Amino acid sequence: MTAVSQPLRRGFKAHAGRLALAVRNELGLAAADPLDPYALAELYGIPVLDLADPAMPREAVRHFTGPAADSFSGALVAVGSVRAIVENHVHDTRRRRATVAHEMAHVLLEHDFGLLVTGSGLCGTTATSVEREADELAGELLLPRDAARTAALRGWTDAAVARRFGVSKRLARWRLNATGARTIACRHRAKRPRFAAARTADDGIAGPGDVTVPDSGAVPVSGAVPVGDAVPVSGDSNSGTDPGSRSEPRHVGPS
Ligand SMILES: [Zn+2]
């Protein structure tokens, strides 16, 4: 999809990088470790519900788990004074991870969230600066800039990076490109054709490997969740971050 993207405010990428690093440290993660968005939500006391929750309005659930499944990825909603994430459980695991990371980015950035929904084309039909910020931070959380650069220098493919970090190939490609990782790696190789053979083994990432992607891990919440009317028919259903989760790369290219 063609993103109608607004530029990020000056200095935001650096801010997102620092914030993501602090949060990943809170979770005890090294730079090359995959992040579990559900553990992050739990750490911040944000329940993660899915459309199978009995409190969800049946008609909307049928719509968003059926013909319009691609149009709703997730939302950050208010449950009284508490915030909760609602995700679309019919999506594949990597897309769901990206959705939850995107909604958590809204939380971490303290966005005003009356209702933030992530759909399939965009987090909404307009790519607001708020959505771009959430995408950027979620990208840093899931695949930090430094890890992307290290992976690129090692010559990992998009698929290998995606497997390692539990993200879609599209998201991996977006991060590898948007962070300049691929460009830097190419330049490096041009200068040092034999770099690959000379690389050291202590740069943080041992090998692509496969991430054990935890099964959703939705945190059950008791009590009714008045999300009903809150579930928009249109709205940003592209869980931002997962460039790989959208039908088209949103913004710069995640999803
Ligand atoms: Zn959003």
C-alpha cells in the first residue's frame, strides 16, 4: 500500500532507539534476543484480549474473523480506567506479535488513545504521525537497529532475520532497509571484499536460528470488556509494526 506517511519529528528515531533499549533491558534481553510482546504487555499491566473473548460483540467478531479478517489487527482500548489490547486471533503468530508490539508502542509513548486501532492497510486510513511513531518504536523493540546491522553485516537473508526475531519477512526487510543496515553492509563489503570471511564471532548474534514464538499468551481478564462499540469497522487495522502483517508495506515498509 502506498503510505501517506508523515515524517517523523526530528530526533524521534533516536528517542525510539533509546526507549526500546531501556524496555528491552527491563525484560532482560540482549540486543540480539527476540522480544516477546506479550511479556512486555504483562510487564506493563496491559491485558491482551482476543476476539474470542466472550465479552466481544458477536456480530463484529464474525465480521473481523471472517470476510474482513485482514482489516482488523488490533486495538488499544479503554476498559474503564484501564487500558487493554484487543488482537485478532485469526492472524498468524508473527503478525499478532507485531500487532501487540505496535499497540504497546502506543502505551510506551503515552499516546492519547481514545481508541487506537490497527488494521490491514494502515493503522487507519491515514498514516498519522502517531501511527508512524508507534511503528518506529515497535520496529526497534522487535528488531533493534544494532541487531539489524549486525545481521546484515553477517549476510543474513530477510528470511533468516525474520526467523531469528519472530517477525514477518516484510518487517525484517523494512528494518534492514530503513535502518540502513543493508546499505552499510554493502558498503562494507565493497571496501572489504573478504569481510565475510574475516568477521568475528563475538558480535552478538550467533546465528539466525529459529525463535520459539510463544503462542499468543493472551492474558485473561475477568469481567466484561466494553469493547463492543469500540471495534471500528474501518480504522487502522494494520497493526502497524508488522510491516509483514499488512497487505502492503505501510509507511516505510514494515508489514
Ligand atoms: Zn496504531
